[in-house]
Amino acid sequence: MDEKGKQIIRIAGAAAAVYLVFRYLLPLAAPFVFAAIAAALLKPSAERVARKLRIRWRNRSIGVAPCVVAISELLLALWILGTAAYAGGRRLCEQIVLFMERMPEWLEQLNRWLTGMCHLVEERLTLKEDTMVYLAQDMLQGLGDRMKQGTMPYLMGNSVSLAQTAVGLAVVAVLFLIGVMLFVQEMDEIRKRMEKSVFSEEYARIGRVLRLAGRAYLRTQGIILVFTMALCAAGLFILKNPYYILAGIGLGLLDALPVFGTGTVLVPWAALSFVRGMWQKGLFLLALYAACYLLREFLEAKLLGDKVGLSPLQTLVSIYVGLQLFGIPGVILGPVGTLVIREFASPVSPADSPG
């Protein structure tokens, strides 16, 4: 077989292996993968703290194990994040209560607007008075009835699955915490076994790709977070919002979440502005959302690609393919998979050999 045929086989084999691992193996090992990443991040600081806490008593060295320090640091970080999430959720509930209190007023405004539009249509089409009004009322009532009929069976049918999901998440959380502690304790031994393994070369290449992609992803998300916060704060300042700095920070943090994004707030806010007749404000909020979306897409493709050695087009294509194959996690898995395929599709050079 000539070199072209060998290269095709290497690329196809690497792509197939990456797809199978990401599709079937990664979901099964996800808690332990995240536990290993967290342990690698916590291990240096945990060992430093453990050394400082170690004392000598009666010619014996007494101290706290690094794994205990690591799990304590992790629980402290989770407590801080949970407190921040609770404060944000409480603030959100207050806003929801305020929204519900003002809902009748907005519904009345919407009713007057719809009635005026119906009368205008009746006048233009020379229809009998209130014909369109009654038609719109029947349509809205029918829509409400269908929503009730569809929502209640869904809630009743999925209540058991929701409870099972909650139990499953609790089990995964416990496995994650235990995994972090064990990985910190056994990481040195695991590293030695990997170096002695017949697959040590492959482990080294995968580790190099993952470290490169991880650093690039964190750096890219940090830059996008700062730019999104600044853009949202500037836009809300133009709207003369008195809380533009706090709201800009909150929108930036929301945009960093993989499922939500600035559209979770800006789009309903724009729709509410349209209902209240504030067309310019609504259009500005939609433009702000579009700017944040385009900013993320451009910077993610540009910065991430530059750091890992992919062009912006290659990064954008890998993100899109990852989304189509793996859903939301594909935003990360797509570029990582591309790097792994590129790494293993190329022949091994002497520099890649272990030692």
C-alpha cells in the first residue's frame, strides 16, 4: 500500500475511534473524567496545604492527607457557587413575583392593542363590528385549552422520570466527589502505570492534545466572558438602565453557561417591550442579543483556533459538526476530536516517542 492509502486508513481509523469513544464510552465515564480533571487542578494546591498543616509530635509526623484537603477545597468552591446561585435565584424569584403583579396591567394593554387591530381590520374589510374581536377571542381561548390539555399529561407522565433523573444526578454527584478524592490519592501511581504501559506513546499524545485544548478553551471562554459583560453593560447603559453594570455581569455569566445564553433574558425582555409599545427598546435589545451571539461565534472560532492551531473556518466547522453529532457538549468535543484525529492521523515522529 502506498503512502496515500496508509494516510486514508489512519484518518478513517482515528475518526472512527474518536466518534465511538465520544458517543459511547465518554457518557459512561463522564463522572470520572470530570473527577480526574478536577483532581489534576486541585492536587498541587492540596499538596501545598497538606504540607503546611503537617506537624511533628513525639517524633511522629501528623497531618491531613492531600485527598482530604482537595475534597475540602472542592466543597468550599461548590458552596461558594451554590451561595451565588441561591442569591441569583432569589433575585430571579423576586423579579418573577414583580412580573406577575404587573401581568394584569400588561394583559390589559395587550387586549386594548389587539382590539384596536381587530377594529382596524373590520373597518378596512367592511365587516360587522366586533367580528374580528370575537374571532380572536375564540382563537386565543382554543389555544389556551390546547396548551392545558397538552401540558397536564406531559407533567403527569414525566413526573416519575424527573424523580429518577434527580436520583441519578445525586448518585453521579457522590461518585464525582469520591472520584476526586481517589484520583488525588492515586494520581502518581496512575501516571507511573501509564508510563510503563505499551500504550504510553498514545497516552502521551492524547494528554498533550487535551492539555492544549483545555488551556485554549479556558482562555477563550474567559476573553469571551469579559467582552460579553462589557458589551451588555454598554448596551444597558445606552438604555439608561440604573443597574447596567450588575446586569451586564449577570448576562455575561449567563452567556458562559452551555445551555442558556444572553437570549434567555434579552429575547423575553424585547418581547415584553414590544407588548408595552416600546418598539425602539425592543429592537435595541434584539440587536444587543444578536451582537452578543455574533461576538461569541467569531471570538470562539478565532481565539480557540489560533491557540490550538486550527484556522477559524476549521474551528467553526468542527464546532458545527460536534453540535450535530453530540449536542451541546459538541461545542467542546468537536474541536477536541479534530485535534485528536489530526494528531493520530499523522505519522509518529521521533520527538513524539516517549523518553
